[in-house]
Amino acid sequence: MDKNVSPVVVRRMPRYYRHLCELHDKNIDRISSSALAERMSLTASQVRQDFNCFGGFGQQGYGYNVTDLKAAIAEILCITGERKAILCGAGNLARALMSNFNFTKCGVSLVAAFDSNPSLFDVEMFGVPVHSISTVEQYVSAHSPDIAILTLPKSDAHKVANILVKCGVKGIWNFTGTDLELDDPGIPIENVHFSESLMVLSYQIDR
Amino acid sequence: MDKNVSPVVVRRMPRYYRHLCELHDKNIDRISSSALAERMSLTASQVRQDFNCFGGFGQQGYGYNVTDLKAAIAEILCITGERKAILCGAGNLARALMSNFNFTKCGVSLVAAFDSNPSLFDVEMFGVPVHSISTVEQYVSAHSPDIAILTLPKSDAHKVANILVKCGVKGIWNFTGTDLELDDPGIPIENVHFSESLMVLSYQIDR
């Protein structure tokens, strides 16, 4: 049913999830499509259409049960299990993620980090063991992490990404600011382009 | 002309810009709307419509001049000047931005950072002076930075953001993972939600 959902709709799902978590934290039991739409600067019909892509969850005249809808979206996003992730690159950005980012909320468990700086090898950083990047191939083959997070220099991005995918990594979270062209084009890549975000802000200022 | 451009179109502008920079770097002089569309997984008519929101830049039968279109988009995004930005919070994420992020490419110059940790005061970090967060109000009033980048703990986000806006900051780049509700709702805020990005990747894996 959800094979061909538009990327725009998929990208809204985590936003719905975030708002539903907030409603849940405020002990709000149910919400109408129009109230949810207003919170998210959408239209009620857009909200209903979005959920219809996944089978629809509302009840005419009642709206959505917050707990149920939150759980359903968590299932859709596959964040209820525990996927294993590794960090490739243990510099400032990796440390920011290790120390502050709530991986658990995304159904992800951070199992190891890799770097080329020998002074970091075989220590733990925020509870995460750091190893030599030269051992990453061996590690991935042995431990089968699902996700690789690329927080290494642009220049190493392609080489490392292709090794990881060859060894069975199923998805790449790419912070290197470069578009990856993988030997296996079927592997999902999620790019975090900081510059695009700053440019959107720049556009909005003084308008 | 561009007062009411849809946010979706605005959000594509930095992507166009990135692709045009890549074409420019490869010494490609011109590109058709269909070729540009294919690079970006859009349709040619979408590309033409997007640019028409800003007056249109192509020529029937010729396509787009890469250098001219790149320059026009840079103007639209207001990244040709030099806006001043400050970092509020000088932890790992701020350091990652200071050391690796190309602010200049976005028309932004990083002028100062602020933190609550006294061991960081009055030193330079990657060439950026760090001051006490308790002096940020005074600094903003005196130096009028355009953009504040929030890389501080969630718990301080609202308080600091409202102070900054009161002193004249024109836009907020928000990495705190919380939605800000400002006293002045007219100030643009660009949120970077890492969790939404990771959830989109999670959705795509195994589909």
C-alpha cells in the first residue's frame, strides 16, 4: 500500500510524529484533522490525504486518537524496533550526535564509531567504543549494523560509503555535504545539507 | 513578485543552486530544463514553473545559461552579500560548524560565539571569539548581527531566542530540536530537526 507514497508525504510523517508526541505529552487524547492541520500549517484535506496513503486512521466525526495515530506512524517509520548504527568519523559533529542526539527515539542504537585518528582508538566516547576506520569493513561484516552515519571529511565519503554498502549496510545518513554516487544505487541515502537550510533562512530574512 | 512563493519552491532553490554550482565547476555553460529536472528528480515543467515564480530565466530552445542562472538564484537567496551571524552555544555542534561548515558560500560571516562555560570565554575557537552568554544582549545591541545560530541546550532555547529577537536579530537558525514560540512571530526561524531526517531514512530502509 505504501510502496509509491510521494517523498513529500513521507517527509511529513516524522513531523506528524513529532506533533503527536507533543500532544501525547500534554495528555491530549484526540485531535481533529483540521486542528492537526493548523498546528502544522497544512490543510485538513492534506492531512486526511496523507494518512490515506497508509490506509487512513481517522474516524468520521471523532478525528484521530492521538496514542493510536502516534503508534501507527511509528510503525510506518519503522522506529519501534532497534536498528544498529555506526558513526564513520568521530570528530566534532559525531560528538555532538553522540552527546546530544536521542537515537533511541528514532529506534536506533549507536554501537560503534570509527576514525582515522589513532589517539581515539579503543577508547569510549559518550559510551560508544571508537575503533580505527581501517577496521570498519571487518566490523560491518561481523556485526551487520543497519545504518552508517557519515560524519567524515568529504574527500573520504565515496570510498567509505561504497565499502560499507558492499559489506551490507542498509542505509546511509550522510552529513558530508556531498551527494554520494554509490556503486549500488538501491541503498537509501538521507542527506543533511546544512547549507540548504541556511540559504532558506537567508531567503526569508527581510522578506 | 516573490512575496507568495510556496515554501516547497523556496526550499528547492538552494538545491538548484547546489546543482548549478556543480555544473559550473565542470565548465558546463548551459542546461535544458529537462536535463536539470533529471539531475534533481523533478519534471521539466516543475523546473520551469519554479523559475517562473521569480520571473523565469530560460530561453525557448536554448535552456538556461548556467552562470547567469546561478547568479540569479544567489540573488534570490540573498547569499551574495555578507550577513553577520553569531553562535549561541559553543559545544560540539558549534565546533563542527565553525571548523567544517562553509559559511562564506552562504553569504554569511561568523563574527562571535557565546557560551556559559567560563573556561571558553575570551579565547578564539577556529578564529571565532567566544564570549560569555550573559553578554550576548549587549553584543547584539552593539554589533547588530543578522542571524543567530542556536546550538545551545533545549532548556535555554526560548529564553535566549526571545532576548536575541528583542535586540534586533533578523533570523534564527535553530539546532536545538525544539520548536520556538517567539514573542515576535514575524522573525523567520529555520529548524534543523535531525530526528526527522533519520526517521525518513528509517522509513526507506527495507522498502
